[in-house]
Amino acid sequence: MTEPLTGEAQRFATVNSLMSAIAGTGRDARRGGYSRPVYSTAELELREWFVAEATARGLAVERDSNGIIWAWWDLPDRHDGGAPAGADPRAGALVTGSHLDSVPGGGPFDGPLGVASALAAFDVLKMREAAGTLARKRAFAIAVFPEEEGSAFGVACLGSRLLTGAIDPVRALNLTDERGTTFADASRAHGLDPDAMGRDELALSRIGDFVELHVEQGRGLNTEDYTDAAGRGPAVAVASSILGHGRWRLSFTGQGNHAGTTLMTDRADPMIAASQAVLAIRSIGAAQPGARATVGRLEPVPGGTNVIASRVDLWIDVRHPDDAVTAALVTRILEQAQQIAALEGCAAELTEESLSATVHFDASLTRALTASAARTVPGTPALATGAGHDAGVLASEVPTGMLFVRNPSGISHSPEEYVEDDDAATGTAALADALGDLL
Ligand code: GLV
Ligand code: MN
Ligand code: MN
């Protein structure tokens, strides 16, 4: 729990003590960085930490049927701008937040910074309301979304996809983790009712606008376009768009066999096909301007040193601003994979696991965020991102926008992801101003 502080500047810096409080949770000694997959001990501890911090602040904490945590700052009972009698007083609320799960061996900021800054920004908004400098017209909530990274069950932004209906709940419930546990069973074991999962009209009607603060995940603010003479970029940017992206599983099947008794000429080894496919995927991605194509995960089955695999699954992440180009790239990848497989006596099969179209954030919310943030960071730039976010999924339903905080390393999904304390506080100040203006 953090000490009460006085003064707005000190309150903004609370984001750093909040981040320090969770710095020991989910460290991964083998991979480095943090591994906090959904429903792991680490992620559950972080959720408990959030619930305790939100409750200590007087927020009303609830978990919805999709496992999203909401911490509500309701309107006072008698409020000039309050809801008419009989109407849902939470309808059209201003919502901010992010996620607490991580990729395997990820950095400390991807997700938690958006949650910690939301708590610190709330402290300031509450002070302003008490001082009479903020007159809210609507309710406010901090939301924490589960399984944003898709590290455990394979589909990223699973909580927001369920909330919006972007994924069929039956499909989501049948997703499995590496132990073969279904999302349905894992959710049930954590107190959720799988039958109640799916598009949630009430929860959606309660989001008037969604704003997510996030660590910048690339070199965007470190480029010459933005850096000053000292090579320093602005601390904060407003997001303009999210690159369209998707995930596919490419499975090569061959003949499992003995590493010692099977002659090199007698093999149908899917590992050989998969290895060549990895190189082909890199070439296909590199040949297309603006594209990214990545193989970050590969699993031989059964996976023994003295065993020729019978199957190799690899997962492909493809991104491009034009969704038709992404589709064409994936088609090309499958064609090449099938040719490669045939030459090795193997077969190749592709399965789409998720697909998210390019998102352009709401123009009017983006303008409002930029104007508010500019009070703290004059000339706040607009920045496109190649990373996916719950804000991108929610954008199909409600106006959404994002703030990015400078990452001097330009690295993310890796232990080297970094945010300076001063920048985290500046980002929190920009977030508080933006939320205050929108409230
Ligand atoms: C999530 O960070 C993603 O972009 O995959
Ligand atoms: Mn991420
Ligand atoms: Mn994230």
C-alpha cells in the first residue's frame, strides 16, 4: 500500500512507487524479465494488488463475467450532472486502464504502467474534485483486462474480445494452454461461469470513452523526427493508429522416428521443413514494405533430442497497415510452406488463430487527448504503433484513444523495455489532465 502524499506533482510520482511495489512479482529467473501469464500465481497476485489499491482509494471493485476487473468511482448521489432517475448512473462512463499479464520474459511496463498511472491519476482527480476544481459529469472506472498478451491461451486481448463479441465465446472457451487446460476450465477454477462469457451489452454501455496509457514499444519517440539536440524525444505521444495484425499456426507433419536408426535419406522430418519455412517467412516479410513477419514460437512434437519429430507447430505473427496485404502475405507463406513440406515428404497446414484489422483511433478523442497532454508536454506528437492493445479491440464499439510514454531503449516484449521515473510521472500528469478534461 502506498503512503498518502500531498500536492499534485508528488501524486503523479506515485506511479513509480506503485510500479516498485509490484517489481518483485513474476520475475522469471530463466528467461529474464517477467512472466505473468493470465491465471498464473504472478498475475493473480497483481490482480490482488490492484484490488487492494483500488479498494483503499474508495473505488467500488467488481469482476465481470468475462474476468475484467472494474474499479468504479461513481457519481455522488446528488450531482448536478448526475444520471436522470431510473437511468444507469454508470452509463457512458469514462474508463481508463490496461492489463497486468505479460509475454514470457517481458518487461515491467507493458500493461502495469497503464494500471499504475490510472491509480495515480485517479488520486489527483479525486483531489481536484475535493478542491472544487473538477466537476464531474459522468462516472469513472479503471479497467484491468485479462489475457491481453495471449501468452497462455494464444489469442491476444481475450478479455476485450469476449466483452465486444469479437471472439465467439465457444471458441474462446475451447482454447487451451500448454498443459491442455481449456480456457473454460481455467476460468471456472478461478470463479467465473464459462456459460456467462461473451458480449456484454451492459458493460459496453458503461464505456463512454476508453483511454489507455501504455509504454511506447518501439523507437517511435527516439527518431530524429522528435528528438532534441540532446537526442531526447518528448515524454508522451498520443496514439494515431494500430497496425493490423494476426496470428496463425503453421503445422508441419512428417514421420516421427528414431534419430539413430533412420538413414538421412529415409526421413520425412518436419523440423527441416519448419526451419526452411522460418527463413522463407522472414524473406516474404522483408520483401513487403511496411510488413512485419515473425516466428517467435516453435514446438516439435514429441520434442526429444534422439527423436525425429512427427509434427512441428510454429506460430506466425504478421502485421501490415493494409489488411488485404496481410492476407496476401499469409497466402504466400502457406504456398511456400506447402512446397517446402512436399520436398521433405511432409505436409503443411495453416490455421488462423486471430486477426485484428488496422485501427485508426477516434479522431475527436485523439484531438482532445492531444490538447490535454500538450499542457504537460508541449507539442505532444501523434504516433502510430505496431503493437496490439485492448484499446484497439474496444475501438470497434466505443471512442478509444491512447497515450504512449517514451521508452528510451526502444525495446519491448523483452527485459530491456524501459521507462524513466520522470517520464512515468509526466505521462501520469498528461493522463490526469486528459481524464479531468473528459470527465
Ligand atoms: C501485444 O503487445 C502485441 O502487439 O502482440
Ligand atoms: Mn505487449
Ligand atoms: Mn500491452
